[in-house]
Amino acid sequence: MSTRRWPWLTSLPTPPHRPRRRPRVGPHHGRPAVLACALVLAVIGAIGAIAVPASAQQSLRLQYRTSATGATADQVEPWFNLLNDSSGAVPLNEVKIRYYFKADSPTQQYRFACSWAVVSCSTVTGTFGTISPGTSTADRYLEVGFTSGSLAPGAQTGDLQLRFYRADWQRINQSDDYSFAPDRTSYGDWTKVTVYRNGTLVWGTAPTGGDPTETPTATPTVTPTTPGGDGVVFDDFSYTDSNDPAITAHNWTVRSYVGGPGVPGASWPKGNVTFPTISGANKAMQLRAVTDGTASGTQQAELYHQRKFFEGTYAARVKFSDAPASGPDGDNVVQTFFTITPLAFDLDPDYGELDFEYLPNGGWGAQGPIMYTTTWETYRNDPWLAVNTHTETVTSYDGWHTLVMQVSGGTVRYYIDGALFAEHGGIYYPETPMSVNFNLWFINDGLLGSSAQRSYVEQVDWFYHTKNEVVSPAQVDARVNGYRSSSTTWVDTVAG
């Protein structure tokens, strides 16, 4: 499966290398990303009675198909469609779906991902449970759940395009899996996958010993340890220009090296990062990207901080632009605020990334204006494999907005102007220190068919981070106002 990402040069020591986004192909053509909603393996020891087929009077019915029909595969791809045959609405958070399989070895671990779902992958969860003693066709199961949503009488979820794979990324033998049916390439009722509502079996037949009474649980994540914070970073961007020595002294880097993301061959001039006055004596950091439709005529811009940020709260006041500052409109331009741990090698488990990405003219197969928040576990560039989850909304964000990320307790929460935009967690929660980044760039193959020069800008009024502390967007605003009322333009007490 392919997705929206872009390659970075991996030879550079500290800059934020990011994966390439590609257009979708195959059955989900036009969707913007391989979305992933995941949790890690949990072992369940308690075993209940053998399940029996649900009767025709049961409220829920499960249809199944697979898009990976081989005896072995890179990943198992059980796709589901859940139907409500009852006369009442069914809250989806009461529902669990279990797909049974035989592990390749007793110690093998697996990971779950949601590629696409009509109900949104952001609402879909996946955990693994163990059947003991197992059978020749089942000693594990994937349990799929939902965090929200409801099925009206007669309604169905539509596609739940799911997959799971070995944690070591080796091929899976699925020919001996209880729930696997290689001939099921179109949806049909399938009783070898079970459905539970509030813990009661309502559809399907579990394998012998395959109906544990307990529910698999996620591996807990440690919460930030120090209420009140372990240091803060605040920057009001009161610099003279991109060569101001205070920028380096404050641990920022103005990018000047070539490489991705964006148009191959594009340059990243330091002069594309400036600090104009936007009101009174107040300055902002400004990124400028320019193109004439050619690689040599394309310039992009980036400013990033050192890698020392992990749990806590991140915030920035950012001005997005729906129209170019000059020239014709229509390029697929990406305006960002994000954190990242560089990828050291394919499927590096220490890689992490938390994104705000605004595309005023769309891109990656989607029409704009569109806002994405994306949380990454890892990726492989060739052949492309992305492990991420994202939330999107198609609406204009032209103008100034306060963006907040809270990273705590296994969940990343994204806020825009004080309103919760997305919650992501599971294996996508970051695991290593990250850098803070702002960049402005063009999607390759997304340039307007014109030789006229055009330019785009993104502005950042301030950046704030408090380590190991969760604070609300309103508290962020109050603290920033406090710095400004005392004429404090820069603070950094977070250890490097």
C-alpha cells in the first residue's frame, strides 16, 4: 500500500529527515494516507467455553473478505463489514470483532493497522489475545474494537480495511489460520470471525478454546512525571534575519542543505527564513517558498530546533495562507508545524513524528483546503510501507491559529484554536526525543503547469513547550501573554 510521504537524505546528522508521501493506488485510490490504529500484543490466559454459531435473530452480522489471498503474505488483510440487523441502534463501543489465527511461533509478536475505514480509522482499535491451549489453526486472535460511533437499524459500517503483520516484518504463513479464507475476495457472511456485544457472543463460531472471557489490554504507557513541568522553551522570534547569531545560540537551525521533502533538486536558501514585523514591535518568523514550475527554480524553507523534546505540551501560533503572496495560485504546497525523530534505517522502531500539515490547494490525492494531523510509528521507503494514523478535515484555515499538541500517557492530542481536533495513541505514541520543526514546501508532481513565478508564505508568531506537563490551550495563551507582558522574548530551561 502506498501513502503520502517523502524521502529525506539519511546521511545528514541531525536535521529532521521525513518519509515521502506517494499517491494512493489500488482499491483506496484517492485516499490520502495509509492510516494506522494500533496496540501491542497482550497475552490472555483465561479460557471459556466453545462459542456456537449466532442465530438468525441476533442483532449483528459480520461480512468478510481478504485482499491478501496467498498462503504466505507480507501482512494478513482481513476486511470486515459489520451490519446491524436489529430494530435498534447499536453503539459501536459495545462491539468487539475477533479474527482467529495460528502464530508463526510461540513468541512471535504482531502489530495491527487500519488502512482505511468508512467510519474513520481514528475510531478503530486492534489488540491481540492468546488462546491457551491453542488448536492446530488458532492460538491467537486479533480483537477489533471502536472508540465511538453508532450503527442505526439496518445500517452497516462499510469497509473496514484492516491488516496485521509480524513485528519483525517477515512474511506470515496464513494458510493454517482458522479465520482465513483465500477464496473470499468479495464480501459475504463469514461465521469463522466472531462478534461480541458487551462481552456476549452475537455472531460466529470461535475455534475450540477460542472464547476467552477476559479482554486483551494495551501495554500501559508512563505518564509525564512532574506536574508543573521540567523546563520550558519559549521563543517570540525577535531576530534580525536568518544570520542572527542568536538563532544558533538558541538552538535553532535555518536549513540550507538540499534534499527532501518536496521537489527533487529544489534549494533551501537561508534567506527564505525572515523575521518581519507583523504589528507594532511584534515580529514573526516567516517561511517563504518560491517556484516557477521547474526544479532549479523552486525554493523551499525550514527552521528546526535540536532533538530534546519528548512528553509535555507543544504550542505555536501559526498563520496559514490559502493564496500565494504573489503569482498564480494552484500549487500543492504544504505548510507545517511538527516534531520528528529521524529514521535511521527502514522500519526504525525509534522513528516518530507528530504533524500539523495544512494543504490549501490539496495534494496526495485529496482536494483542498485540508488540514491533516498525522502521528507516525515508522515507515519503509522502498517498497513503500507506512505505519501511521491521521485525522483530517476539509475546510479553510487561512489566517492565524493556535496549534497545541499534548503528548502524555500514551495519547497525543491535537488542538486548533482551543478545540480538540484529534487523539492518536497506541504504537504511534513517540518513544524517543524529537526536534521541533516548521517548514514550507511543494509536493513533487503537484506544481501548477505555469512558468510564472509564484511565492507562498507561512508565519509563526511564537513557539512554546513545557516538558512533562499537560496544559490546556487556554493556559498556553496565558503563559505566552505573561512572557510578552514582561518583555521576555526567549526562555530555554529544557536540558539538551
